[in-house]
Amino acid sequence: MLPILIFFFACHIDKGKTKDEKFVKTYGEILFLTEKFKNDTLKLKEKIDSVLNANQMTMKQIDSLAYVYSKDPKKWAKFFDDVKKYLEDKKLNVQAKKH
């Protein structure tokens, strides 16, 4: 019985981690696109819709997850640290491709 419980718990943690990573990536991409296309709202909407579709998410899900995260200050702070790191890594990758 104990091995089954350990397996179930491990799978649940991995699934939660994957969901968190997906949320970080999607939210980070939305922030990046918002800055990149701040003067072209039509292009911005098109790009955000593309990111949401690629990640099989909706804006309603993003808003809902952000609300849930905001209720837990530690989780909220870690989430934003992860988003910041994602954006910094993305910036480094973009700069590396330019050289």
C-alpha cells in the first residue's frame, strides 16, 4: 500500500510542477509580447492568442491561476521570481542569437 501512495504523491507533485512551469512560461510570454507590441494592439492580441493556443490555455485560466497564486504570498513571490528568471533567460537567448 505504501509504494502505491508514494507513486501517487510523486505523480501529483510532477503534475503540479508541470502546471506551474507552463503557467510561468505562458505568463512570461504574455508579458514579453505586451512590451514588444505595446504600440500595435491588433498584433499583440494575435500573438497572445497564439501563445495561449500553443499552451492550450485561455486568458480566463491565466486570470484564474493568477488569482489563486495571489492568495498565497509565498507562492505569488516564487511565481514572479520564476517569471523574472524566464524573461531574463529569454532576453539572453535573444541577445545570443543577434551575435
